[in-house]
Amino acid sequence: MSEERFGEFVLVRRHERGHVAELVLDRPKAMNAVSTEMARSVAGACAALGEDRDVRAVVLTSSHERAFCVGADLKERNSFSDADLVRQRPVARAAYTGVLQLPVPAIAAVHGFALGGGCELALSCDVIVADRTAVMGLPEVSVGVIPGGGGTQLLPRRVGSARAAELIFTARRVEAEEAREIGLVDELVEEGRDREAALAMASRIAGNSPVGLRAAKRALRLGHGLDLPAGLEVEDAAWRSVAFSGDRAEGVAAFNEKRRPEWPGE
């Protein structure tokens, strides 16, 4: 396993011969509150991972024992002028879109508090694994703003528009069991096992074709919200991008030869 730092507050670990990347939120003294510096580091790490053709899956984890991420750094925000807030907005936004636009499958491993921007970082992933200590929510209207890291758009895509409206308007927190029941969490595991379970899922994903994984994610994301005929055209374009690839040839050959494929990744 290798490690690389992006600024002071983000650590990337490489597992599975570099095919699984663990992006660790590592600002434990602030329960991973997202400061300007941390946001810049998250965006930088995501950009590097997106360009790395060895990476087949990303797991977003936390180094804090009791929190995934408590959202924006409100202590920092309290010192901002209006001009400071305007300047910081694209930096903050780049962190959330960085996770959202990862070209490979992304899994959030959530324990403890995932509030505000922390919840939005999890929502930006394709799959959310949580342990039974998880508490999630978008409390932004209680401090005079709105979810601005994708929450108003991503939450209804997971739980439906009416449920998302109720959660955002009331600013209430959702504990792990309810989160699983309403679809906010995809897999619920015992306390302390969220990282282990997410890495295990990522390892299984990473055994598949890197070309196929990227194309499948692209089709899922681009097709979402389109009518069926348009969505099928998106799918067909993604299929054509892999149909004549080295990965497809290797996958078919390995199946017929009853062996594990050695993906060329092209």
C-alpha cells in the first residue's frame, strides 16, 4: 500500500496494486469540516485520481472516529466578508464536483456525523456504505443558506422529491436505520465496519474491466433523467466505446479459457 498527501488534510492510499484508491478526509481536529484549504485538496486529489488509468474504484473515508464530515467550516465562514464568500464559492464547489465527476465508481464509507457538505460528499458517490453510528442530514436552512454542494439535486435522485423536500426543509438528522430504509444509504453494516465493507466492495469492482467500468458509469450518469429512447442512445454510445476495445477481447477470451482476465485497460 502506498500513500500520497494532497495538502494537509487529504490523504490518498493505494490498495489492490493501485486499482483501489482510498481518499481519506484527514482533518480530525475539526471533524473534517471543509475549509477552503481542504476543499482545494479534495478537488486536487480527485483530479489526479480521475487521470490515473490504474484506478478502477475510489473509496471516500474519514480518519475521525466519530465523524465522516460535519460539513462546511463555519468558523472560517464566520470571518468571511461577502467578497471572501464569493471568491471561496468556486473552490468549495470544485471539491463536491470533483467527487461527483470521478470517472470510476466511487463509494462513501460513512460513520458518525455526515452533515451538510459531509452528506453531500457522500451523495456525490455512486454507493454509500454506512455503519450503525451514521447520522446524516442537510441542516443548511437552519443557518440561513441552502445545500450548495449538490444536495438539492442529488438527494431527490436518491430518496424522491417529496422525501428530499421534507429532509431539507426541516433540516432534521437521519440516523442509520432510517437512512437505509429511505434509500439514503445503500448498505448498512455493523459499527466500525463501514471502511472494511466499502473497501471490499471496491476490491470486487476493481476486478472488472477498467474500460467497462468507466463506460458503465458514464452511461449511468449521462442517461439519468432522460426519457427512455434518449437514455438508450446514451447506452449505445457507451457500448460502442467498449465493443472493440482490448478489454472486451480479453474478457471474452478469458471467459472461454476459464481463467481470470488480465485487463489491458484499453
